[in-house]
Amino acid sequence: MTATEAANLLPPTWHTLARFLYFTLLAVVTFYIVNQVRKPNAGVGRFFLWIMNLSHSSLTDWGLAHVDIETDFTILDVGFGDGGTIEKLATLTPTGKVYGVDYANGSVATSS
């Protein structure tokens, strides 16, 4: 039996348990954050909504500059996040209506 095989037969050390707990905690936190980005519903999710709105704002401005929007249009924003694009659309359609739908409760609560 080699030294490596013998080491594998030994009970786990505190170091091994600590590494296991570390990586388990890391996996749980990563899963939580990914779910908050996908469907925000808590403080962390609202933080990511804010970051996404900041990062997408210039792209939204660019896109809206390339679309003809009449002042009386009715517009639907699907997946509106924190409502930043809805606000921009509302200024472009003062006599129209702008609606938004989002399946994340955190997005709806943030934009209200």
C-alpha cells in the first residue's frame, strides 16, 4: 500500500472538514446570488437591479434613439427590472401609456 492510499483511509482532518464547509458555503452563496440576479426579491436582488439599470442605461438610450416613438403610443416593457426604461419611455410618450410586466416580485416592488 502506498502512502497516498494509506492517507485516503484515514479519517478526515479538521483541515479537510474546513475546506468542505468553505466550498459548501461558497456554493450556497453563489446559488443565492445567481437566483437573486435571475429573479430579485430581497435586498441583494434590489442591489443587482440597481447595478443592472446603471449598466444598461446607455444601451437603452442608444436603442431608444434609433426608434420612432410617437407621443400617443401604448408601450409594453417586458422584464422591466427597476423601471428605469419605463421612466424613459414615459417621457417620450406624454399622452400615451407605458405598461410593464416582470415576474420578479422584487422588481415590481422596486419600481413602484
